[in-house]
Amino acid sequence: MSTAQRNGGDLVVESLAALGASTVFGLPGQHALGTFDALRRSPLEYVGLRVENNAGFAADAYARITGQVAPLLVSTGPGALMTLAALQEAAAASAPVLGISSQVPTAGLGGGRHGYLHELTDQKASFRDVVKSVHTVRTASQIPSALAAAWASALEAPCGPVWLEIPQDVLLAPTSVPPVVSLSAQPRTLAPRAELIAEAVALLDGAERPVILAGGGVVRAGAQAELRALAEKLDAPVATTFGGKGAFPWEHRLSVQSWLEDRYTTDFLEDADVLLVVGSGLGELSSNYHTFRPRGRVVQIEADLGKLESNHPALGIHADARPALHALAAQVAQRPEGDAAKSATELLTRVRDRIAAQGLELEQQVLTAVRSALPDGSPSFWDMTILAYWAWSAFDPRAGAMHTAQGAGGLGYGFPAALGAAAADRTTPVLAVSGDGGAMYSIAELATARQYGLPVTWLIVDDGGYGILREYMTDAFGEATATELARPDFVALAESFGVPAVRTAPERLGDDLAAALAAPGPSVVVLPALLRMFAPTHLADPA
């Protein structure tokens, strides 16, 4: 195609390819057709989902798995607004998603109320409180630079979603701007200040009972090796937040795992004379619903400036986890092995004894079956469902990553996110876990899984309703309201999409799930089961 025939849409896809993108997610709409037409002239692989929010979840997972920016292409108005829940989750999880939306024609920008299709008075205002930055393009020549700025913003620590809008007429108009062949977007490194590292080293070296709490920032920074080196050098036990699962080896002698909703773990963290918190804001879930009250000093390493000391006074170090942990590991003194491993083992024994006394054998059987069936290197994506809440505390992700929607807490994440991860690596089976309520949010994506042949096995735990809300309401009010759901025959429904499906039982789950994961392409495993949560400990008087 000659240069004269190119348009603004070509500049979009050329810029994305020049920045390093290989896969884009999205769903077309009338105003965005210039971009989607240009895709067929581009080397970019397009994965189209059936609902914009699900496309956002898929892009989120792709970004988490690869550490790269995941472009998300949608249309104006309703299409753009449908991505907000997914972008909120990406923001909470620091996933670098680049949302690229069309806009009404340039003449309609500025709230003039010209009555264009999909017109909003100020579309970008809907995104300002959700994403890191908002960018608006008004001419074709602005497209490459605006995309490079948005790309760098998405990758700069803390990573997160960004939003860019391009009017319909700019996307469609022929352009004389030469094809984009080179484009750079280098995010700044967020390194720690030397004097803060020196102070942290002094505190840690002087501590008698140092403990480390590792959050999702460790995982996003790829700082697992640095964390392990520091923990072993300090001989310090390590707990991980739910978002930080995989930051530290589950069975390591210093691991206290991720039982953050257990009061014994809360007590253990409180008892540290120096608690190093890395990549966590110590929010609601990471602090056992804000019952955590540290008695010693806290050192907090956090890339998100707004989270630094937002819940507890600390020596705050505004830095990305990897360079900060590297600096600490290089400077702290080597300690001999002491009682840290013993204290970690004793803590886990107390936690397990508490769980064992609650008659929750079915739940533990199901989670054990899932772990045994899932290959060690396979990632898993969990919706907001009771089995996922168990997994937050009790699941060992091994070499595979475990991702959930616990950042924003919306339903419907698991299956479309797993599709995004599978698009990143089609040679590795991926597991998605949902309840029947959450599954209905993303059931249309069975068509996507089938169309692209993505190797995702979807485990649907069918308890006939919103199971966790049923428990919450029954505990609080004596009975539940609006939690019971009519639902389809999930096996028959999956098969109607051409996706193999099986109905299983707890005693067969391990074998059925392993067989589904080993088969090529998508599959569905339905487990009818009424699971219960372990008893909360944050409601008791912490004194």
C-alpha cells in the first residue's frame, strides 16, 4: 500500500509495533474502525473478545505474565466505559495496560454536545481517577509521540494502566506522516535514596526479630531472587500478601506463607522488632482487615508514593522493589542461622491446627486436587469465589504465577484473564477458576477460547449462587437475600460452543482436571460443591 493510502489507524499500529508490542486485545466499534482496518496491514496479533471488560481483563493478565505493555483497542462511549472495571483491577495490580479508544470527531471534542453517536461530554474524565495518565490526540502527527509517552507512563514504576483517545476523523483521514519504524519509550528507574538504604540497613542489622512481608510489588518488579538473598542473609522469616504469592518459595525454611487472615500470622508480624514491608501498602487484606498493630519499627519499600506510610508510620523508601532489595541484600550483615526457621514452622503448625479444628476437609481436598492437577509451571487465574479465597492463603503457586482479582475485587476476572495469559504463551496450559455466579460474567468468552484455540481449562465451582455473599449475609443477618441464582447446564453450554466439558466430583476432580489441562485447546470442568470459608479471626478482640 502506498504512503498516500495510509491513515491515522496505520500510525497507531505502526507505533505499537515500533514500541515492541506483538499482541493487542480489544473489540471493534464504529469510531475505531480506522485502527482495526490497519491491523490487517500490521504484524500485530489481534485477540478479540466478546465484551470490552473481558478484553481489559485479558490485557491485564497478558501484561502481568509478560511484564510488557498490553494494548487494548476499543471504541467510543459505551465501549470505552465498559473497560473501567478491568482498568481498576489493572491499576490495583500494577499491570501496564495501554487503553486506546476512539473519540467522536475532532469537531465534537470539548463538550460541545453536537449529538455524535457515543458522545460523552468529557469521556476522558471517566478514566482520570482509574488510570495513571490520560492522553488525547488531535492530529495524526501527534499519534506516535503520544503513544510513546503513554507507553512509558504505563511501564514506569509503579506500573499501571494508561488511557489514550484518538478522534474518529483522525484515525480515518489519509496521512502524509511517514511509516513509523523507530520509536523509543524508556521509563525512568525508581531507585532508592542511599541515605534511606543506609538507615534501613542499620535497623535490620540491629534487629533481634526481623521479619519480611512481601507484596505484589516484589512480583511485578521480578525481585524474587533479591528477596530470597536478603531473607537468607538476615535469617528473617518471610510472609507474602495475597498479591505477592510467588515472591518467595512456599516451602522455604523461612517461609510463613500467606495466611494473612489468621490472627496467629498477624501476631507474628506484630511481634517483629523490625518489619520490612516490600511492595505492599498494608491495605485491608494485607493487614487482616486493619487489625494489624506493629509493635516494632516498620521499614516500607513502595513504588506508589501515595501508599508510602498510608496506613502505618514507617521508614518510607520510595523505590521499586528490585533495586531497593538488591541494595539491602548487598549491605546487610550476614547472620548465622538462628531460631527463625523454627519460629516459622511453629507459626504454620498453629495456623494448620486452627484450620483442622473447623471440619473443612472438603475444601482442603478440593484445593489439594487442584494443586496436584496443575503443572508446576502453569499460571492460574482466580475469580472472586470461595475456592479462590482459600487459595489466597493456602495455595502454593510453585513455578507458575497465581493471579486473582483481589486488587479491585470485581467478578468475572478469572476466565478472560486466563485467555490473555494463554495468548502470551500457547504452549503452556492455563487454569481459570470461577464460581457459577462469576462464570456468568464471562461465559461469552467460551467463543473466544474456541475461536483462537487457547489452552485454558476453566474450573467452575457451582454452588448455586454467590457463595461468599451467602456466607457473609447469613453470618451478619441470619439469612441471605439475592444470593441464589438460576444457572445453565454449564457442561451443555460449553459443548454448544464446541468446548469439551465434564461434570466432576471432589473425589474425581484431580484426575478430571489433569486430563483437561493435558488436552489441547480450551476445556471446562464443572464441580458441583458447596464450599465453606474458614472462620475469620479479625472479628475477635486482638487484645
